[in-house]
Amino acid sequence: MGKISLPETASGYYEIRLESIGGLGANLCGKMLGELGIKYLDLNSTSFSSYGSEKTGTPVKGFIRYCKKEKEIRIHSPIIKPDLLVVFHQALLKDGSAWTGCHENTEVIIALDGGQGNFEGKIPVKVKNCYVVNAQKIAMETHSRINVVMLGAIAKVMGFTDLEDVNKICADTLGKKYPDALKGNLEGIRRGYEEVRSLSVESNVAEGKTNGEEQPDKRSSSSEWGYATAPIGGINPRFGSTVTADLSPSRQGYIPIFIKERCINCGMCDSTCPDMVFQFAMGEYKGREMMVNKGLDYYHCKGCLRCVDVCPVNALVQGLEAEHPDKEYFLPNQEMVRMPDYYIKTGSDGYVTSESYLTEKRMEGGEV
């Protein structure tokens, strides 16, 4: 059992908020953190998640509270001002609302992926410490998942639990259900624990934002709209399954690579793609006027690789996203009336992202 020394907070609770999307395992990570406190840290704890349809790409938030054994947890509301904020993918920071409630005593962990561009470290609020870990790279190398890597990083940053305790809760939760994957999961936890690194907060806080108060992104309405300020007519600005859906954080390290000179414009990729990735327009192929594949909208691609499986001429092949930060033939959806300033992290799902399919892939030591 780890030595318990909970940080002193004004509320008496140590509160963690997970910012994620469906498919990255934040819900399960939150459950393991909650059970960790009760089973191995001799603490009272609660954990719950907030999500809609739980599809790959839809927003997911996790909330975990710890307190000493002699104190009761009598509140069960979402965590507004976290002591620890955990962001499961750097692309989620496009929406400034992820920083909501952060204050000068908040510690932040951000999962980098190596394929979405470099994290610039521009923190819009004043926080105590900021940490980063390349969770996707570690998950791929250990044949584990991002959630266990983040679990290891969380344990290290919290500072009041041992790696041994985290390994035990992983074995209790995942060892029985996925015994063949336990070794990789434990290795993912260990590397997350050891490879999380600190950023210099003072040098990365954006200029003019040092008062410790949240600075909502002007494009995000989540911290500004309520019953008195909602748009007239009850319009929901957080619509899902639309042309503005950004599924890029859903990818688990792999993307389809388009080799245009091989393409015969058969349209099989467009037929099988569930997310409007392929952009066909009128053009010329072998001297004939026809619909021609002009490129891929990687904002819409969640990396299911169905197109790779169905392409008859290998014009689409599997590639590591980290090796292609500047993607060739990246063409945003031509059907959009205007290009959104940012994309809402939401989208549709399919069998390839279902639990049964992912379990099968895990057992084979695949990409998840």
C-alpha cells in the first residue's frame, strides 16, 4: 500500500478531471482511479463519467474525487475546478473550454501523439505545473492503450501512490478480462510513469493571462452560454455527426496513405468510408471525364483503415501518423460552405471501433 499524503486543498477533496473523447479509454481509466483509492490507498473516493452516445469521437469527461478516510464524500457534481487536469489528446486543446476552471494550484497532464503537429506549450491560464507524455507512441510500442499510459502518468504526478498499487488495480480490472494483454498494459503503465516530463510553466503561459482565472476561447460557448445567454430559438451549437466533426483525436497512431498514381478512381474507398473522408470531384482519368479522387479530409478520418482493406490496387496503404505530420493530398471537405475555425470533437461510429472488434485486435497484438 502506498504512503498516503493527500495535498491540502480548500475543499478537502483532491479532484481530478479527465478531458477525452470516446475510444481513448478515459471512462475505464477513471474507474480504475476510483477503485485505486478505495482498495489500495485507504481513501474514500468516487468516480463517474459524462458522455452521450459513447461513440468513437464523441466528448467524454471523467471526474474523480479523493478524500481521507475519516471524511465523507457528500457531493457528486462534475468537477469544475480540478486539482489535476488530464487531457487525453493534444488536439482537444483546440477547444479552449478544456482549460475551464484551471487555477494557480492546478497540475496538468497532456498526452502528445507525435502526428498532430508539435505541442507549442501555450497555456492560456496560470497553472502550477504542466506535464506531457507521448502516450500514443508508448501505447503502440507496448501493444497497450492510451488510457493505461495516462494512468501511469497520473500516478506519478499525483505523488501519493506507488507504481505497485497502480499495477495491482490494472491486474484486478484488466487482467481477468484480457489476460493476454496484461503484460503490455503493465509495461504501458510503467513507461507512462517513467516518461512523463515537466514543461516550464512560467515560459509557456500566454502573455497577458497570469491572473489564474480561466480564459475561455472566444470560439467556445461552453463557459459562456446558459439559460440567460443561450441563442434565441434554442439552437444547439454542439451538434454531432455533421460535416464539422473532427475525428482526428480518435486515431490510434495509424492513417491511410494515398498513393495517387495507383488510384483507378473506382470509388470503393468512398463507399466503405463512414466519415466523408474522400473528396471526389469531376476530372479526367485515362482521357475520360469522370469523378476523380482529389484527396482525403484527415479531419474526418478516425483511422479505422477500412479503405485500406477494400482498395483493390493498394492505392491506400497503412502508415504511421507520426511519420506524416504534413499529410500529402490533405483536402478539407469540399462540401463545406465555409471552413470552420475549429472542429467539434464528435462523430459517428462503426463496427471497427466496437468493443468486440477492438478486443480481437488486442489479442492479436494489433494497433489498439
